[in-house]
Amino acid sequence: MTLLITIFAAIISTAVWYSSEKARNMHVGILMYMFWGASLMWLVDAVVEYIEIGAEYFTPDTQSMINDTFLGFSAVALALVVWCIKLLISDKNKVIAGNGGVHENTDKG
């Protein structure tokens, strides 16, 4: 389940990154690389586990499925948190910094 969840997240983030210039400006590429890295990690984990236990890998018990699902969603959530922190630190559009906290009075009335 972890592999499937991260692959879906990687595909979605790649499609968003590829199709939108605004997404590229918002560093969606970092998010994309985190998801593809996690997918690769869990692919290697799945291959090694299959080598170790054989066909039993394809018939996990319910508790293992729940744990893997929770782990997959936790990994996606952590990647989103890291990405949000990156956005807040870079603040390319000066949304947080604004104009240095000084509010200009534009009303000349």
C-alpha cells in the first residue's frame, strides 16, 4: 500500500509540475522528487521482501494492510509539510514578508 500511495502522489505531482508554470514557480518539483524517491524506496523494499518471503508477500493480513496504508499517508503528509516549509522560507511572491511590515497610506483624499 505504501508503494501504491506514493506512486499515485508522484504521478499527480508530476502531472501538476509538468502542466503548470505556476506550479514550477511554487517548487512542486521538490514535492515530485520526494514522492518519486519514496516510491523508489518502497519498490526496493517490496522486491527485497518478495525475495525473502516469496508469494506470501501478495497475501498480507489486514493489520499489515492498515499499517502500510497509514505509513503511506503519513509519508505523503510529511512530504507536504516539508514542501510547505520550503514555500514559507523561500516566499518568492513576498506574501509573508509583504513590504517589510510597513503599510503605505494610498488614500491621498
